[in-house]
Amino acid sequence: MANIEIRSVSKEFKTGKVLDRISLSAEDGEIVAIFGPSGSGKTVLLRLVAGVEQPDEGRILLGGRDVTDQAPETRSVGMAFQNFALFPHMSAFDNVASALTAHKVPRDIIRAKVEKVATLLKIEHVLGHAPRELSNGQKQRTALARALVAEPKILLLDDPLRNVDAKLRYEMRLELPSLLKASGSTVLYVTQDYKEAMALGDRIAVLSDRDFAQIARPAEIYGGPATINVASLFGDPTINLMPVEPLASSAGQKIGIGGAALSLPPGYAHMAGKPCVLGLRAENIFVEDTASPESVPVEVVAVTPLNERTLLLLRTNDGREILASEAGTNEAPRRHGAAFARFDAESVLLFDPASGRRIAPQAA
Amino acid sequence: MSEAALTIKSVDKIYEGRGKGPVHAVKNLDMDVQRGEIVALLGSSGCGKTSTLRMIAGFEEVTRGDIVLEGRRVNQMPPARRKVAMAFEGYSLYPPLTVRDNIAFALKSARTSAKDVQRSVADVAHILEIEPILDRYPSSISGGEQQRASLARALVRQADLYLLDEPMGQLEPRLRAVLRGRLKSLLVDRRMTAIFVTHDQTEANALADRVAVMEGGVLQQFASQKDLRERPANLFVATFVGEPPMNVFEARVSNGDRVQFAIENGPTLDFSDSEVSAKVRSAIGRREKVVIGVRPHAVRLGVGSGDARVVSNQWLGDQSHLAMEVAGKLMVAVSHAPIPAKVGEHLQFGVSASDLHVFDVSTSEALSHGLEAA
């Protein structure tokens, strides 16, 4: 067993409270992505688990053992932090191998293990170099290799791809999960990139405002974000948010946008007459040339390709700006001007404007 | 519309380095920009895009060749006389003036009526969402706000050409997506001719009618984003443009009764005579080796003669990225729906002849795209 349990942990610095009674548990072999904007306390959390910082209150259990008062070196935790912390007088190879030499592993096994992890991280060609001869991306991967090679039961990774260039970063995003799974480690993986969090995490813990706003599987967070803030942190382009006020009608709850009345899915009767924030993702808006029931007349203001999608900036009669995105890259010019937007009612999200929390539909 | 606003003729830029040897930053560049056209100079740092922009603006001397603006050769003309509006680094806001006065400054000196100045400033401030900072001084606003203020100052001017350096660089994603749309709409509505520099292909594709891809001081291809995607001129463009980039493999080719591409230590893509056009067969000719490429969105899964192990399968909310191991390399497939495949399992894949790109193995130049010769 090497699970992680963080129980109601708080940490305060002179500048203020960073973490306020947060709890998180990671199962044996699970990868939990800790995601949040910079300054949200992600690194502090890792440092608490590593034992480099002490919590003001709360307990930390690793593999069922309370380690809150234990020294870092007794916790069997592997780490790769942002400040690479490589030994400057050792080659990249020796830096990686240093994680094993302390454990009296035979030389040929050390060499095989180091080379294997170096190949996966694409640094095999620079193993003979000293740290000062490495680029930042290579330093970061060397530090990551050192953390991985010892196959620690618990692995803490602090934004390990941050300084890696975009292309390599993308490749690593594809390859890291199987590498981490193969190590069998339980992993806390800090990142500021929502795509990385979704790609790598079995679950994502979204850290915001000193606490976890949501801890769930990637698809659950994307499809059912707990708050407006979480909804805005996931998705490219960012989710459309607009103030609305559902009205009761004979055919269920409706919301008015740009002169059209749209039906809400069942379960929102309790929201009639109350101001809400409507959240609608760009890919759930369909732009069509002809009107259909419940479509909203819009003006297509701009058509901009976004990878293999096309992004449309729409303006409604009541002046709202909405981003829609379509799969494929239909050629642009004909699409400017008047059109109709149809919303996928099933994917509509409603939030409470005061608390920012998502309003769940109620069972009939 | 077919009148050139700008012609760049055989332009070289060589910087005489101190101590070090000279640096050839731009090599024999030929480019035409039409009136009303929006053009992006796209490339990584050091590719020559910024040197090109600065030569057009007049901040850098042209080493060889000519720059012709609206029919006038401007090589020796000082920047202020070129009728060019600029928003870029090193051309910062005047610190003693408020943002409003900075934007209005260029208009006032052109003897515009006070009412028109006021309206132009209000319009552009609304579009770029800088109304709240109009009465503040440059030193008290953020980098992203300075960038937008500088962009606004360029856009209100009457000019033959607008030169913009990374216009949306420092903005948060939501604002960037919306402002890109508004900026494009403004440029198109007013039929402004604009050239902007960026290292971000999303920005280039979003704003530009045509994109000039530069690398090593050399213009690699100058085309619409559709052509860059469907007809990349060479392997550099093929693997630089597109997110994720094109999958490419070296393959032995046999161009006989059937057309076969055998990837070393990997599968063979096998096409019948009727699948591959005669034009493509003659473009490949008698080559023994070529590089073949397929875009991640065009990889067909579950069918075909290829067999590969799934390395990862990642759902990002609106698209899936599936990585497979093929011939010791990663091959990526992207789909707008979730892909039902587990890590470790084997999956068949195929490429239809209409999605296959073929490149010369030594020159890297494109030979064919789909069913057409390059």
C-alpha cells in the first residue's frame, strides 16, 4: 500500500493563509493532477507531502502511516521540483543514477535502468553532459528521470514539463502516463495546463482559493464543473457565460437569449424567476444558415480557424458575444453575416451568480 | 484588389556581428501583399520574421533588394514618412501622456476634428476593452494593457499599412479569442492592409488571409492556412504547421502494379492502381525511398493494414488524442469524439490515398498531396 491521504491540512505563511483545511486521498498507483492557477498553493501542497514544510494543522498519511511528524528522508517519496536541483559537478547520467547508488544497486542494473528512463524522456544523447551544458528542458527531464528511476512508491512532480518546448511537451504528455503507470507509483502531478491535467490525471484536484473546488475524473470536471471558476479553467476556447433568468412556461423552463426562448432540460423548475449564469461550451453551439425551433438569430462577426476546428464569434440581437466552434475547417468567407445558433440543451450548465456554484437539475 | 500594397524584392538582411561573423537574418525574400490583405509572418525565434517587419517599418536598413510601398521604393525613407502604422516592442507609449492622449495623439497631429478624435478613440477602446484605463498613464497599467493600448494607437491611424508585432501575445485565453475575432472583423470591415509577426500558429491562422512561414531566414511557403495544411511545400512546413503536427515516416516505395510504402520496422501501406492517381505515381517516379506523411485528423482507426500498439488515449473534453507506436515512433490520431481504445491494446489503422502526403527524402520538398502532384 502506498496511498496518499491528506486530512484537513492548513498552511499559513506571513503573507497569509495558503491552504485552508484541505483534504485529498490518492489510491495506490493513481495519478492525481493538482491543477490551478499560479499562486494557488499547488507547490506548497507537494512540499507538505514531501515533508519539506510542516502543516499548521491536519495530518498526512502515506501508505496508511501517519508521517506528519516524520523527516522527509523517511517518507520514501520521489520528487522532481521546478528548480531542477541537479548536482552541478555530476554528469546527467550520474545525477539520474544518484537515486539508485544510495540503495546499493549493482552497476550494470543501474546503467540499464538509467538508459531506459533516459530514452523514454529523450535525454539519452546528453547523459554525459554536465548540468550547465543542458537546456532548461533537458535539466527538467533529467530531474524527472532521477525521480522516476528509483520507482518510488510515491512520486511528487511539480510542473515537470513547464520549461519544455511546445512540441516535446506535447509528446511527453502522450508518453508520460504509461511511464508513470509502469513505475507503479502513486503520483501527485502539479500543472497549470488544463490539457495536461486531463491527459495525465486519473483524477484532477482543482485548487482554487485555498481549497479544492472539485476533485473528480477529467470528463466529469469538463462536463460537470462544480463552479463557474472551474468551468472557465477547462476548455479552449473558454466556456461562454451569460446572465439569464429562466421563466416557467407550459412547456417547461425557458431562457431568453437574443429574442429567442430556449427550453432547459427537465429538473430546473426550482430556478424559475431566479437569476442564473448560463454556461455553454463553444462545441455545443451549432451555427446554421436557416432557422429551426429554438434557434437564436445571430450575426457571425468573425470566423477564425483553430487547429482542426473553426471558431465563430457570434453577436446576438441583445448584444451578447458568444464563441461557437465547429469540427472541421469549412472555408470561411460565406459564413459572415446573418445566421442562427442552436444550443445543445443537454449540455447547458447553470450556476448560482452569488456563490458561483453549479445548480444541479432536480429529480422530478 | 489585385494591386500590391507592398512588394518585397529579393531582400537580404545581413547583420555585421561584432567580433563574430556576419549573421544572414533574411535571405533573398520575395513577397507581395495585396491591398486589404492580412498577412502573418510565422516562425520560431531567429527565423527572420521580426527583421522583415522592422525593414518594412524602416527601423532596419535593407542590405540588398527593394521594399516598395504603394508603388514607392522606400529603402531610404525614414519610418515616419512611410504612411505605416505600427504596434510593436521598442515603439512604446509616451509615458507623460494618458492612454487616451497616446491613442489620440496620431489623430490630432493629422488635424482631425475633436469630435472625430473622440469618437475614433472611443470606438477602438471599446473593441479592445481598454475603456477603463483610458485616463491612466502607461507606467500604471499591465503589460497586456500596454500592448492593447499600443495596438489601439496604431489602429486609429489612417495608414497604407499596419504592422503589428505579436498583437495578442500577453492576454488571457478568453479575451484573446474574443479580441482576435473583433480585430479580424475590424481589419476586414475597414479593408486595412496588415502584416503581423507571431510565433503562434493559432494566432496566424485566426487572423491572416495568408501566412508566410519562415525558417532560417528563408521564406518556406506563403499561402492561405488551408493550403499550408493541405499542400505544405516541404517537410518543414508539414511538421511545423498543424497542432498536433503531421505524422511522418521514411518508407521504401514500390511504384508498380500496386503502390506500396514500406515503413522500416513498421507496416506497409498498400494501395491499388486505381486508388493512387497517375499524377502522384509520376511525381514519385523511380524513387526508392520517400517520406510519407498523414495529418493526425486523417488517420483512420480500426481499418487498414497497419497495426500499432496504443501508447495513450487522452480525452480533452472536445477531442481525443490517441498515440500509437509505429516503427519505434509515435503516431498520433485525433478525433472529435472519444476513441474506444485501451492503452496497450493493438489497433488497426489505415490512411486513404487522398490523405497521404509524399516528400522527397533528400530535398524534403513535397512530391504529392493526396491525389494531386505537388
